[in-house]
Amino acid sequence: MNSITVLITSFNDRRISYTLESLQNQTRKPDEILVADGGTKWDIGEICSRFGARLEVLPGNVVQTRNEALKLIKSDIIAFIDTDETAPESWLGDLVNPIEESKADFTGGPTRHHAPKSGPERYVNELEDYVYGHLVPQSIVYLPMGNSAWKRDIFEKLGGFDLSIAGGAEDYDINLKAVKAGYKGKFVEAAFLYHDHSEMNSYWKLAKKRYSYLKATAKTYIKNNALSYGIKSSKEGRIDHPFYIVETLMKPIALADALIRS
């Protein structure tokens, strides 16, 4: 049986206690839970200790912290979960099963949400449903990292995450590189997580986050000569929310911004 490390990248998010609690109840127990913390200001160590998680303080942005954490992991498989996510009991087993059966080199599952408390939160929920319902089933390159499992040696061979890309687009970059290198990814619908987007409570915050993400994604597609993926994702239906119009208008601006900076 393969050894498994569940990796959580954290920074000032107290919801991690719910994440860690959910990992205690997995039917397939991880061999290690590693919390890679970017510099939380309060005592996250107490929470990690309570749930038997290993804490490593690795200052930097998400990409930097993840890369440093990968160097510390010796397990055969690395599963990723975020501090705003919680896992049902069967999650880890469902997620790693295709890897252990040699049907995939990396896997990912969808998310489910709580009832939104604001318009911005509802948009993020619907956007994520769109990604998992339309894009990921078409191509594994659209898979977010937050609910995924990978053979550890993939990161060694690909050189980890690109430090020049941030804002969530580093996920797509590693996906594209993995697929180009011949690794097989598999979408596992049964391996879902509950995702809490309650922090997204203003349209200004939403607009800033989405523009940063769109620019980073465009940069990723340019770098990998894969603009067709971005064009294809824009043509796959629409989201029934007023902010979708704003995001549609931001896309060409973000692309132009990425082209200039590239």
C-alpha cells in the first residue's frame, strides 16, 4: 500500500480546524498530515498539535510555501486540501484509488458548497460548479489543485510549481506540464469536498481576485502555447449571475495585460 501525505497550505485561516477535524475521520487514513504555513500571526501550532498534524512554517506566497513543502515530503502520494475545505469520510480513499490501481498518475474531485450568504459568494459557488461541471470533464488541465492527489515523483520531474505564476493559475501550469509530459489525470466525481467561500463578501474583493486570477491564467496559457484552452473555456456556456458580464469584460483586458508583461 502506498504512503500518503495530505498537504495543507495555510495562512491566517482559522477554518483549518474544521479541515483537520474532517481528516481525522477518513476511512483511508493518511500516513501524514503536513500543514505548510506561510506565516500565520496566531498560534496555529496548537491547532495542528490537537489534530496530530505536522506543522512547518515556510514563509512566502502560496506557490513558494508549496514548493518548500514538497521538498519535505517522502510519501508516494501527495493529496491537496485547502483550509476552506472539509472532507467527507470516503474522500481520501476515493481520490487515491485510481492512482493505486495504476489507472492514473494524478486525480481530482469536485466541490460542494454551503448556502451563500451574499451575491459575491453565490457567484464563486456557481463559477466553481461551472469549472467542475463543464471544463474539468472535458480536459483535466482545468483541474484546481485544492482537491487533488498526485504521485510525488511528478513534482520532482517537473520541477514543482512555477514561482513566476500566482493567483491560482499555478494549478493550470502544472496540469499542462504534466499532460505534455505524458502523465495521465483522472476526474473522480465521488471524491468531493465541501468548499466554504463565505470570505467572499464584497464585489470589490471579488473583482480584484478574479482579475488577478484571469491575468495569471492568461500568462500560463501564453507560457505553455495553450491559448486554445482559454478560448475554449470562454465558449463553454455562461454563468447566470450579473457579475459574469463583468468577468467577461475583464478577460480581454487581463489577456492584454499578460501579453504586455510577457
